[in-house]
Amino acid sequence: MIKLIDPDHAFYRPLWRRLLIFLVCAGWAALEFYHDQPFFSIIALAIAAYVGSSLLLFYKPTDKAAGGEGSAPKDETPKADNDA
């Protein structure tokens, strides 16, 4: 399945950011319901449900280093193949 939101990204680590994203989506859904727009309110509600489930309910923080994802750890050095 394709991830629309990558919860492992460092941007989503603080709780306040995840809550703010969810509240903006839920507020958008409430605004559409208030203005009697059922089609867009259902879409916004579905987005809020997806964001809430992926960033709040099923969020598991990882202990990735703050550096680059492809960098090797400091105690490991890349090994060269010297079969000759």
C-alpha cells in the first residue's frame, strides 16, 4: 500500500505538529458541514480520519539519527570487496 504520509519523517516527530495537522483537517470538515457542502465535507472528513489514524493512533516514533538516512553509523565503516 502506498503511504500518503510518512510518519517516520522527522517533521512529524513533535506531537504539536501532528495535532495541528489533524485539527486543521477536522476544522476544514466542520467548515464544509457548516456551509452545507456534503461532498467536500465527506472528503475533508476522510482526510482528517486518515491523518488522525496515521499520525495519532498508529504513530510509533523511531530512533533514527538526525543526520542523513543513507549515512553509515560512526562505528561502522564500509567494507571493500578484495577477493584477489
